[in-house]
Amino acid sequence: MLIAQLLVQGLITASFYALAGVTWGIIYRTTLTFHFSHQLVFTIAGYTAALLTAELKLHFIFAFFCSIATAIALGCSIDAFLYRRLREMGATKATTFLSSLGFATAGTAIVLLLFSSNPRSIKGFPAKTLSIGDVFFTTADVAMVAISLISVGLLLLFLRKSRYGKVIRAVGSNREMARNLGLDINKVYLLVYAIGSGLFGVAAFLFTLKNVAYPTMGVFPFFMSFTAVFLGGINSIAGHALAGFILGMAENLGMIILPGEYKIMIAYGILFIVILIKPEGLLGSKRG
Amino acid sequence: MDYVYHILILVIMYAILVQSLNLIMGYVGVISMGHAVFSGIGAYTAAILSIHLGSNFLIGLAVGFVFSGLVGALLALPSLRVRDEYLIVFTVGFQMVVFEFMLTARGITQGQGGIPGIPPAELLGISFHTPLRFLPLLAVMGLICFAIAWRVTHSPFGRVLKAIREDESACRALGKNTLFFKVLVFGLSGGLAAITGSLMAHYISFISPFSFTIEVSVFIIVMVVLGGEANFWGPIMGAAILMGITEALRFVPGASNYIDAAREIFYGLILMFLMIFRPQGILPEYSKRSKKIPIPKELLSRENGAADPDGIKRTPGRFQEENQEPILEIQGLSKSFGGLQAVAEASLKLFPGDITGLIGPNGCGKTTLFNMANGFMEPDQGAVYVRGKAVTGLAPYKLVTEGLARSWQDVRVFKEMTVLDNVMVARPNQIGENLFLLFLRPGRVAREERENYRAALEYLQLVGLLDKAGQLAGSLSNAEQKLVAIARLLATECPILFLDEPTAALDIDSVERVIQLIQEIAFRKDKTILLVEHNLDVVRGLVKKAYFMSEGKILAEGEPAKLMADPKLAEVYFGID
């Protein structure tokens, strides 16, 4: 039965990583900015949910939407006030990455200073343990799987079907052409940061629901999200979701052989091997 | 007093560590997010060797250097196939994996508790166990590390590193195996970082995983950036300032509880605002935009672009002698992208000393053909021969060894390098590019460097840029940059040159100058040239024979004037109905 339990755990983690993957993926694919502050967006969204429900006793569903709103506000502000300025200066990718790294470092430390390292949790959620046979999971797990997979599905649908989705894909594939078509790149970028950050806010809420909020909570989900992006292939959002899913499954099924502490090594090992064999990633294309 | 020595020791240790990262970040332009871990490898190696084997600290130092160097080289290997952003991903992963390993592999690293009781460094019966005694030892080690970094960065090897930073493809097109350089410098950087770690282990006599967290890696990055990337003294500046601030924070009353958070806020903000307001750091790479270059008198007295004493070797106007072997032959090259056939069965021949044209409307496949012939793109079918030898699919840097080099339509000079360095880096077979010979044969390297200096100035004289040799290439006008690119191409000494639209985006006078120059190159320097050009006047003036390409196929060949007189081809070219 251990296998069945690990499979269910795998599904839970996999859905979460799939969501994490597409949130950073859509940003990186479109803007080619190594948005390191994405982890801070996650942390702030998680804290928003925990503080609103625990301190202000607000309903958790209201807090859910507040998490998303905070995430969008922070993500878009970073683009509008930091990255846009650097873009206009003609900064290199490395420069933008470093400024993002600086912002994330300072921001995480500020969270630590304000709220200490004590964990915070979301209150008022009907947390229950459920079971099918010998396999156990919680209501938070169910929420995580359902909401993650629905979010990923909606995003893929949006990118494929809607007008804005097509615009985003066009900008990601060919910046010059998009500019020639008269698209306002800054607006498209802002939209992309809103989508990516908002969905990462969803992920942060789910994470805090299942676990707790703490200052460095964003580090690991962020690590998994960009690992999924490079593993899946930079250009393919579906690839990011698939890669995230594989990473989550591998992490849990890996526990059959390895102790749980080795999950980073598993993720990194998979990435290393795939990149050596297929540098463009699982679903990536060779051109562009 | 011990406290002052202690601070000095920390500054020197960090300066070494920061210099090692500067080699990668400053000179190659690649960010490593896991540099703390390299020093960790050195620290653990030293600790384990000295505790379990009781060995001399120099042995631990050397083993750590080699081990960490090998790990660094291995880490750079995937960059063989992917772009630089992946190195951020791999180094973050590396940082996290090794940190986890330090925490969990209790049998080797003693886990979270770390390794206590590391004996102090000892040499010739002297024990360096107090800060005052340790300081001279550290100073000597620091001097050695800085001397190595100086030698590496102020050498032909370092020049290639900068060229990689500026434009890796252009650097490969000059015959440099850029991966090899990256792997070597990652190895060296990892090794130097390990030296700091092993010295620290002996000095503090205790190590734990928490000395090598990602926060420490970021701290080192901030020091590199603050001091000034690719500035040799920057690391000392960065380490001194940030260590000074960190220590000063300790004296703020009541700050002890917040010191870690406060420090991180502080250097996070420094990093962010530096990138906006002074990305070059306190000490920029070049203090002045122009460097004084001593120029030999006989070069100065010669008129710009005037013939050298060898005189003109051949007379223009010779055209494809019968039964002569082609120096380069392209046979049936094809390439398709998805369903689109970009090049179909294109064949052409170049004869020694000729200038051959390749013309056709936009999007006709010229660039794709060009890229395939130069090894930047793999053909689906077909072959390329240089002097009868098949060179199809060889890497660009190997094609240069075979005698085939290219220029770029978008010029691609190494902007943040002097004009002279732009040309010198292109010189072939430099033994100074070998990291080991650099240290083992300094005399030969110096002699070779003088020859290359002289040769580079000759080429700059030829293109008329002798007086700008000391300026940064990026500060020159577009036309001048094109001339730098031509001098750089000539410096490879390749007999076959592919010129990609050398007159694009130039004013009339500059076009005239470039045409003259190409003629001189072909006839005086004995080069075979394939010229891709849009400007038909340029083609007519230079070329006796041209290939006409359209929709991926070579439609016709012959004298350009005759080609353009053909109404069918003119229609294709100008789109006249």
C-alpha cells in the first residue's frame, strides 16, 4: 500500500509543481526575464492568506482572492517599476536578473524582520483527513489537486483560444514582429506578469493551506518552477506543466529508494540528464 | 587588536573568494549562484583530511583545489549545448544539492552539527593558530591567488574570456573553442574558491553547512558587482566595504537580534539599486574610454591603408583560370525548417584569389546557406569541401582552422574591448590561450604576444584605424566598427573569407572605402572571398562572377552585369511585374 500512498502524494505534489511551472514559464517565455523575485510574490501571497484569516478573522475564501490580488499587485509592480526601467536603459539579462535577485533577497529579509520566522497558518478552513482504503489525504490536498489542475487547464485554454492569449504567444515567439504589428510590449508584459503572479498566488494559498507560511517558503516552489520550465522546454507552456508534473511524481516515487531529503537531487538529476540528451527540453522546439 | 586582525583576515578571505567569482562573472559574463559551495568543498576537504589523516594543511588545500576545480568544470559542461541562463539554473541547483548533502550525509560531513576541532594550519613547525600569526600566511596565499588571477586575466586566455562575454558566437567564428575556455575557467574559479574554504576551516577550526548557504553565494555576488565586474581590484573593494558594513552593524545597539535580516535587506537593496544606477560598480572595468597604445614608428609614417613594401602580389581582373582546383566547393546543400525549404540543392565553387558574389532578393536563403557553410547550422543534405577535404558539419571554430572565416552583417565587434584587443584576440594558434603554458612558458607567451601585437597593428593600419587602437570598439562609429570587424577577420589569417553584407547601413564614402579595402584584401593579401551583398553597385564593382539565388535555389551564375540584364532575374530581384 506504500506505493498507492506515494502515488497519491505524487499526484498532489505533481499538480502543485505543474501550476508552479506554468506561472514562471509564461513570464520567462514571453519576457525572457529571469524573474527571481517570483519567490517573493509567493511568500507575500502566502502571508496575506495566513494573516487575513488568523489576525483579521476573515473568511478563507475571501483571503484566497486577496492572496491572488496581492500577488498580481506585487508582480506587476516589479515589472512596472523595476524591469521596465531596466529595459528602457537597455540593461542586459544578467543585470536584470541581479536586480531581481537583490529585490528578492531584501524582500525576504523584510518579511523575516516583520513577522519573525514563526510559521503562520490559514485559519477557518475545514481541514479533515480522508481515506480511500489505506490511502490517506486531507481536504487541503483535494483542494490543491483540483484547483491546481483547473488553473493549469484554464491557462492553456486561454493561451490557445482567446485573443489576448494569442497575442502573448506571438510576443513570446517573435518580439520584432509583434512590435511591427503595433502591439504595446509593455502592456503585454504587464498582462503576463499579472497572469503569472496571480496563478503563483493561487499556488501560494494552496501551499499555505496544506503547510504553513514562513519567510523562505517561496524558495523551494520557485526552484521547482524554473526547473520545470527548463526541463519542459522554454517555449512550451504545456511542457512546463508536464515537466512540473513529472518532477512532483519523481520526487515522491523516488522515496521508494531514497530518503525524502534527496528530492532536490532527484529534480536536479532529471534536469541534468534531460538537458544533456535533449537540450531544448521535453516539449521544446529547436528553433527560437 | 586581535579583532582588527580578524576583520582583516575576513576581508582577505572574501577578496580571494570574490576574485574567483569575478573570473566567471566579470570576464566571462556568466553568473554562478553556487560559489559558496565551492569554498564549502574546500573547507570540508581540508577538515576531513586534517582530522582523519592528520595531513599537512597544504595537502588538504591542494586536494580541495583539484576536487572543487573538477566539480566546477563538470558544472560548466552542459553549457556545451544550452545558453547561459541554464548556468544560473544549474548553479542554483548545485548550491542546493551540495548544501543538502552537507546537511544529510552525516557519515562524511557530520550533518548539521558540522565538524569541530580542525587543527590549525602548521608549516615547518610553526602553528598559525592566532589571528596575528594567521594573517601573514593568509596574505601570502592571497597574493598567490591574486597573482594567478592577474596572469589569467591579463593574457591571451583572458582576452578570449572577454570576447566570449561580449559575443560568444562571434568568438567561435574566430576559431575559439569557447566551451573549452568556459570549462577551464569554471574549474579554475572553483579551485580558487576552495582555497578560501580550506584556509577558513583551519582558521576558525570549525565548519558547518550554514557557512555555505545560498545567502553567502548571493553575498559574494553583491561584492563582485559592488567592487566592479572585470576590474582586478574590484573584489578587494567589494569585500572590504561589505565586510566593513557587516561588522559595523554589530555595534548598533540592540541590533544583534536583527543583524542577519538587516544585513540581507541592506545588501539586497545595494544589489538592486546598483543595477539601476551604477551597473559597472565602484571600480569600472575601464577607468578611461581610451588607452594609450605605443605604435612603432615605421607604421605611423606609412599612410593609412597604403601598400606595405611587399607590394601588390597579383593583378586584379584575373578570372577563373581553366583547370584550376576550387579552394572551396559547396555541393547540394539543403535545409528546411518545418515545411519551408530554405535552401534547396545549392552548389557553388570559389577559386583562389577570386571575389565571388552571392546575390538575391531578401529571404532567398543566402543567410541560411552562409550559416551552413560556416558550421553555424547543420545542413539536411549536401557537403562542403575546402581544398577537396570534406568539412561539412564541423563546428565553426574548427572551420577556422581549415581556413574558412566569416564576418557578420550586424558587425558584432567586441564592444567592451579595445580595438587592438578585438584584432589580437583573432590571431590563430596562440599558446597564451593555453592555461598551463601561460604559467609554464611565460617567455614564449610574451614573445608571441609581441608578434601578435605587431600583426594586429599592421591590420589596423591597413583598415586605417591605427589611431583608434586604444579605444573601446563600442565607442566607434558604425562604419569604423565594420572596419574593425574586417581587420579582425584578416587577423585570423584564413585564406577564405565570407563577407556578409559588408556595406550594409553605411554612408556612400564608407561604402567606397570598404570596396577599396575588399579589393586590396583579395589581391594583395591573397584571399578568396565570398561576398553576400544587397548593393548591386558594390557587387558590380568588385565581382567578376556571381551566383544568383532565389527561393532557396541557385538560379544562375555569371558576370553580375549580365545577370542583372536578364529580364527574368531582374524581375525576381526587384519584384517588377
